[in-house]
Amino acid sequence: MTRRRDPFAAALESLRGRAEQGVYPPGGPVVIMDEARRLSLSTTPVREALVWLSGYGLIERSPTGGFLAPRLERAIVRDRFAFRLQCVTGILTAAGDVHGHDLGRGGGDLAGLDLAGHMLSAVRRAGNAALIDAYVRVCRQLIQLEPAERRLFPDHQEEDRAVADLFTVGGDALAEGLALYHRRRIEAAPLLILEAEAARRET
């Protein structure tokens, strides 16, 4: 006999996926009854999952007691990209890794990582649980913009790979590559928001 999945885990997985994909209109309500009906669950695990997601900034608490999809505002988007950049470069600088240390030559844990993996690996090296948690939280909040990045930047795959390759070099090239990568997105924040909204309307 197949064991029924944990209701909270099922609700969390579904709601997190929808929040990260930008399914909910920014600033719009996420209705517990509607989500419970969609998932064939009671309202309790859905409410608990939304509370958990609120802690990660993927859902917001409404002043009236309900839940809302986070607003996409240019200042917020810019700050998130800037925070991600500061976390990675700050930690690499503190460790001396952006000034000549070999980060990946010879394989090891960095072999085969994409850009997101390299950046997360760098942040984890700090050994600061609070910082890692904040970094992961911000990265999750940026996931819904990834389809917009792909649409707005046709060269995104080549760009990601080029910056990821710099982790095998280190030095000023890595610092400059990370800065240019993030600055491009910070400057394009309004367009990314428009692209994300257009994609949501198309689905």
C-alpha cells in the first residue's frame, strides 16, 4: 500500500514552486482555501506552509492576516542582486580568494559546478550559518526572475559559463566578472520586472 505523503511537505513543495515561478500576481492574495482545494488538502498544512514561506520572503503576511505574493519593485530587486554580489565577493575577499588563490584548478568540490553552485559554495566557506541562510533566502527570492533573465539576455548561458569559469582562476578577473554580471542585472531591474510580469500573463 502506498503511504500518503506528509500534507505539510506536499503543500510546501507545491506552494514554494509556484512562488518561485512567479505564478501569483505580485502583491496579490494567496488564498488558503483556494490552495487547499487545488491540493486536495485541509487548510492547516497550507497555512503552515505559507507561514514557513513567509519566513523565506517568498510569501508576505497581509496586514489583514492573510498572505500575499511579494511585490516586485525595482529597488527591492536591485538590493537583492547587490546583496548576492556583496556576500560572494565579500567572503572571497576575506578569504583572500579573489587575490590570487586557486579556487578550482585540479578539480575538487568545484569541478562541474554552474555559476549558482560556485557562488553558494563560496558563501558556505564562510561557515556563518546566519549569513548562509540569508544568502539562500535572497537567492530563492530571485528565482522567479530567472525566466525573465533568459528572455532579456539571450547570451545568459554563455555569460553564466564565462563567470563560472573565472572561479578556477580567482584574482581580479573573478571579482570584476562577478561585479559586471550583477551590475548588468541591477541596471536592468525594471526590464526584468516587466518581463516577469509578461511571462506570468502568458501562462
